[in-house]
Amino acid sequence: QVQLVESGGGLVQAGGSLRLSCAASGRILSLNAMGWYRQAPGKQRELVATMHSGGYTQYADSVKGRFTISRDNAKNTVYLQMNSLKPEDTAVYYCYLRSIAIQADYWGQGTQVTVSS
């Protein structure tokens, strides 16, 4: 089993920055992807950013140029640096880990990000 613990959410004014962290523990296979989804009230959960263990990254169009995903494989930790935040970035952000070899997904408990205008 894999456990994910997120930190770093909070309240920030528009134009500000936040950094989310997510530490994974447990039985983590080397071939994996880690990243972030978000879900705003009344909306579907959407992919924000993902990073493969080999370094490949993918971002939602709405965050390109503002958010940066990175990871420390030695610590099994993924980060999301969020700059130039907008009110529409307000959502619960969920960390996830996909174990590619066994096609298993694991999720964190979610952390609230609120951007005030």
C-alpha cells in the first residue's frame, strides 16, 4: 500500500504564490508518475500537472507558465510551485501517484487552495 501526505495549501491573494508538497511512503515501485489534480466546487476533478519518474512532465493549459512541478525521487516527494495565482485556481488539490507497472492509483487527502481577488 502507498500513503500520500500533502502540505502547503492555504489562502493567498491573487498574484501570489504557494508551494504544495506531497510525500509518498509505502511500497513504491520505481516506474511511476506523481502529480496533482484539482477539483473546484461544482466541477470535475482535472489534471493540473504530472511528472513521470523519468522526468517527462505534462501541464494543464490553464497553468502553463505559472505552475512548475518537480520531484525528489530519493524522498518520493513531488512539489507544485504555483505562481501568479488567480481566483480560478481556487480548488482542493489532490496529490496522486500512479504505479505504472501494476496500473494502480493512489491519492492524498487533498489540500485546500483559496485565491482571493
